[in-house]
Amino acid sequence: MKDKKRLADAQGSLIVPDLGDAGDEAYAAEAEEILAKAAIGETYEDSNRDSGKQETSECFEGKGLIKIFKAYEERFGRPRSVFYPGCGIDVSPLKGFPNSEIVFLDPDKGSARIMRAAGISILEKGIEDYDGGKHDLALLLNPYFPAELVLPYVEKNGKIMANRYLHATGDLIEAGLPILTMFSHSEDNREVIELPSGEKPLGDLLVVFGGQK
């Protein structure tokens, strides 16, 4: 990963960038277009399926997300366990974190059926009903629930990765969580970069928060 830029001062104090209004409706309007191109643009091919078929009932994986997940692992190390509540049918973490335990969680019956048909384990319940343990990393990508509900399930030194669409980053900033870094893509979309405070992302933006204040 080239041109890595740190978001901390010499003493290690975290610098909180100005993200603007993370809950602004403009983000939600922008989300569908950007995610379609970068986040869930690739069909997940199960080994038992005809890979030549493109069906809407299949899971999805995003090349852009996978690149950012790999950059996260390079920066922070391999997470032992990754928690993905509200995952829908996005299986990107399976390739982004191939050596980590991935806990998929979603209350939608249709999403759960599609995931299971692809041989992927998923808990068919909402985060409000989750009774599992704590995780090294939680993913909040367009969550349907208030982001602070994930906090009890993040380890003491764990992290939360959230995108800026809908309310996730705004919720976590309001909760007082420190921002550790921000990942986006280079202009040619070939590599992942870390953004300094205030720089406008060219595509996807995933913000990494410390799991505790």
C-alpha cells in the first residue's frame, strides 16, 4: 500500500477529521450508485453452481471492499473474529479476511436463505437479539440499526469499520469514539489509500474507529 498517511500526531493522539454531516440524506442518495460499482458488484460463485449464470438470488462480493479489508489487515493485523450485523447477502469479508472467523448476522429471511443456499453460515436475527461474544472487528455497512448497538460486542482493543452512508459514522462520532484512520481508493482505483483529515474521498470511504472511548 503506497503513500500511507497516518492520522495521529507524534505523541500518538488521534486526529479526528471533519467528515461533515455523516447522516445527511445526500450520503444515502449517493450510496446506491457507489456501492453498485465498488461494494457489491461481483457475484459470489459457489463451487456447486454454474459460474456462467448471473442470478439476483446469489450472494455478492465487492472488489473494492475486499481491497480495503486487506489494507485494514496490513495496517492493524489480522482480526481473530469479524462481526458483520446487517450483512444482507454481502460476503466480501470471506475474501477480505480469509483467515478470520466471520459472523454474519441479519434478520431478513430472504437474505438468510440465499446465504445458506451458498453454504454460508448466518445467524437469522437482529442485533437486538444477538447473544454472542465480543469480536476484534465489527463492520457497519449501511446498518439498519443505531450504530451504538454494536458496541457491547467489540473487544476492549477492538475496532469498528463503518461507511459514511446513512448514519453509521455519525452515530459513532456522536458516541465519542476515536477515529483511527480512513480508507478509500486511489484515483485510478487500483490501490487503497489512507486519507488525511479533511481530504475528499474519490470513491468508497470506510472509517475505522476505536471500539471504546
